[in-house]
Amino acid sequence: MRNLPPMNSLRVFDSAARHLNLSLAAQELGVSHSAVSQQVRQLETWLGGKLFERHSEGVRLTAAGQDLHRVCLPAFDMLEQRLAELLGRSASTEVVIGAPASLLSNWIIPRLEHFERAHPGVQVRLQTAADIALLERRVVDVLIVADEHRSPDIEAVPLFQESIGPVCAPALVGRIRRPADVLGSPLLHAAARPAAWEHWAQASGVTLGAQQPRRQFDQLGHMLEAAVAGLGIGIAPRELAQADIRAGRLAAPLGFQDTGGRFSLYARTDAREVVDDFKRWLKAQAQPDAARVG
């Protein structure tokens, strides 16, 4: 008899570890949040240690959780492949895309329909991620971030230069003709970029006073919605605000400035063919954005 925990607990753990979010794991498995929590606790009891730690944005894997998931992921992949072969059909083709939440919501998801239409047999799963270790551990197949990473086992595909600028409701455009004009409104920013306004102001020759009204938002999408509602002037990357600008919901009265950063797609050099297909498609999608002047 094998000395293994219940298979269902391992399956639930695998989903929760991939998403780092118990609610998303529950959605994927078609069960309740409490059912996921119960299975995770059962597995932790069997192992005699914690697999997850809670924090303000969800959960993270402990060292033991990382070790277990490093084993579970290829094991489940192999099991799925062999069962598909026994049933006489191909295993489902899935690509896991990791990126910051703002990039997923504002740049990748609006384009995803075109890829799925061209590749109907491919399942794309999105995961909020920014850690290159997730790519190295094969938790994600592709990682899209603005950070720079170098590794002989990882290929970098440049997508577009990062540029930022003030964005506001179209009704406020008439008030903003020069950089100093933004000081007349509350300045909105996302928590992930607390110094975005300072960097822009320095490049624009504007001094931000200590008493300048400001509002911080946990996610870029919430900040953009606040700007649409006229609650202030937001600061955002062009690529992540352009959908709202094209729709007429936002305006960029002063254009955008290059930050010197660059969004790149990272994938392992031994990636599957379907991952290579996604890389080529996303690079083609990024070319019009890279060529567009703010």
C-alpha cells in the first residue's frame, strides 16, 4: 500500500498552488471556497506542516508548499498525458500565462479572443504572477513583466518600451495644457507604482508639494476607473490605458514619456510548440503598440 495522502487533497493543493488564490482554485474545481480550505487543511494535517501562508493579497506557498508543488506539477501533467493516451485522444493543450494583474486585465485579456480563435484547440489559463521563479519551476509557461532577467535556460522576447503619462476624464482635458496644470487636481496612482508621479514630475520639470492631494488604489484598474469618474488625474503606462483612451473614456492630455523600462515575454528555451506559437502571436500583437507614438 502506497503511503500517500488522499488524491483529492493533492488535486486541490495543485490548483491552489498554481493560482495562489483559494477562491480561484474553487472556481476551477467547481467547489466552494470552504471545500478547498478543508482539503488544504487535511493535506497539511497529513504532512504535519503548513503549505500556505496568508497575506494581504491572498496566500503564498511555504518552503514545504513549494517543494510539494514542484513534484505535483509534473506528476499531474504526466498522469493527464498517459490517461489521454489510454483513452485514445490527445491531452488538452494548455498554456499558462503569468503577468501582473494590471497587464492581464488591460492588455492581454482584450487581445486573447484573437489567439483563441486562431488556435481553437489551445486552452489559455491566466495567472497573476511577476516572479521569474514561477517560470523556472514550470508553474507558468510564459511570464510577461517589465523587469529584466537573464538566464541561459530562459528566452526573452522584447514586446514594447514602457511609457507613462497623466490620464484623466475627457471633461478635464481643457484644464491641462502644461505639466504644472496637473497640480490643480488630486493625483491618483496604483499601489504597485507609488513613485510614478515623482518620476514623471522630475522628467517634466514639475515639483510636487508635500500637501498635494493624492489617492492610492490597490489595483491599476481601480485607479483608471476613478480617473474615468473624474476623481482626479491618474498616472499610467500607455499600453495599459490605451483601451480606455481609444474608447473615449480617458484622455492623455500631455502624452506619454518613456521610462527606460521594457515589457518582455519570458519563456523556457525548451518550451513546447504551443508556447512558441503564443510567443510569436503576442510579439506580433505588441508591434503596433511599439510603433505607436504616445
